Amino acid sequence: MDNLPSSIGHKWAIGPINSPTVFNSDLNFVQFWNGRAKDLQEQAAGPIENPLEMAFSHELAIETLQSIPQYRQWFKAAYGKEEFSINEVTDAIATFEKTLRTPNAPFDLWLKGDDAALTTAQLQGYQLFKEKGCTACHSGELAGGQMYQKMGLVKPFVTQNPDEGRKAVTGNDIDKFVFKVPTLRNIELTYPYFHDGSVWDLQQAVEVMADIQLGQKLTREESGKITEFLKSLTGEQPQVVLPNLPPSTLETVRPQI
């Protein structure tokens, strides 16, 4: 999570949309906001060739990795062969991403029978979360990530971001501004919110969604309690250690700065 409205890519290019979290991402029914990748392996192939992200090609990525002896050894150990392709590379990335789970959130502990895991405000917020209709979209293990929905179902969502969501994949006007419903797991940590990264405050995001998706005006007390409940979805964060990369060789492609 970079906590930026849009991530920074190749030569400081700014991406067109807010980056979804990779935590628990293997549980999503599709990948990317517009669902253009069916799984993590397909998703992993995209940024490599995206001119705003890595600005590489799959062929150049393989050439680069195969020029480094340590990578050849690692891929042979993992896949049993000297030569490897983009399929093995994206499989390796997806396999790593599957380890990025965030278990044992207070809400999980409460569901398992620990009555002390949630505060009174969080319990009240959970009740409001259900009563107001939030679970129509945000349900299941991820509290989201399992369906598409139009952003601005009841009222238009005002944004400067031109992204049209699912329409870019299907070409159908009916899919304009339809996006994958994001997970609410760890939502207090993944600001700014929405596909355009326009809202930085979680309580404000709750109020906006209630208004444009459900047609409801929450009181500050109601939105505050729902916000407290959402904080109970923050789980144990993965301990990811930045690796020491193996040395390159004279044949290794040099990065463009």
C-alpha cells in the first residue's frame, strides 16, 4: 500500500487510478478495478508491459532474469527446468502474493467466539452496517471483492477521474462506472479511498457511500460507529522483508532512469 491517490511508475509517471491492495487479493473473484484479469497470475503479467508502470516487455523481462545466474538457479529449483517463460515468472509472483494474508482481525476473533474482541461501538457499528444495507455488496470473507457494482448507484459520483470502469473491458454502455466492489479488510490502512483516491478520511468515505449507493444520510454518530466497526477488520499485517537482489551481469539490461 503506497497510500497515494495514484501510484508512481516508470520515469515518475502517475497511474490513472488508485491501486488496490495486494493483501488477501487471491480471494478476489477477479483482479483490477475493472476485472480485466481473471486471477493473480494474469494480473501479474499486466504491470510488466504497462508503459506507465514497468514499461518492459515480457520478452525483455525474461531476457533480464535469465542473464542473472542466481535467478536461473532459483527457477530451476522451483520449476525443475533451466529455461523459463513469463508463465513461470507470473506464477511465482502470484504464489508470493497468496502469502499476503491478514488473519486474526478483531472481527474474525469475535466470529470465532471471543466476545471481548469487539468494543461496544464496533458491535453497534456492525449492526448499523447490516441495517443500512452495506452487506448487499460488502459481504463474504473479504467483506467485498466478490461482485461488480456501479459507482453512484442512487446518485452520481462526482469525480475528475475519467476511468469508466468495466466498460473499458466489455465495451458496453451499461458497464460505465461499474467497478469491482473492493474489500473492506484493512480499510483503515488503505486510504485514500475509491477508484479515484479522492477521499482520505474513512468516516467521510462511509458517508459518501451511504449517500450515493444507498440514498441514505447518516448521522455523524452512525457513520462514526460504522467506521469503528470497519477498523475491526484490520488483521495481522504480513512481515515482508525486502530481499537482497542477486547481482546482475554484463548481459543484464540496464534500467532507464
